Amino acid sequence: MSVETKKMGNSITAAGDFGDRLKAWPERIKSFYNDVRTEMRKVTAPSWKEVQATTTVVVITVFIFGLYFFIIDNVIQRAVTFLYSYFGHH
């Protein structure tokens, strides 16, 4: 079987698959919608206490990372300034 024949056979099969997929589209949409509804019934909103605890963790973490990057930035800045001054005068 030649390559052209295989390609033509595959395109005919793909066209048939596309038609089948197109016909099944409404049923697939309905199934997806039902799955979403089922999963959304399982979702619960966090309590006010959980929101406060999570927010506190986020604020503290952001502060710690900010402090860390401030220190690292200053160390690198001083090192680069020292290198420029050291090699600039020699």
C-alpha cells in the first residue's frame, strides 16, 4: 500500500470520526454539565475563621519573603558597589 493511499484512508476515517463527534456533541455537553453540577454540590465555602487564618499566613509569608529579598538585595548591591570601586581605581 502506498503512502498516498494510507493518507487518503486516514483522511476518510478522520472525516467519519468528525461526523460522529459532531453528532455526539449535545450528549457530551449534557454529560459535562451534569458532571459540573455534581462536583459543585461537593464544594463548600471556607468559614470566616479559615479565611482569617489563611490570610494571616499569606501576610506573614509575604512579609518574610519581602524582608529576605530586601536583605539579599542589599548584600548584592554592596558587593557590586565594592567590586566597581575596587576595580575602578586600579
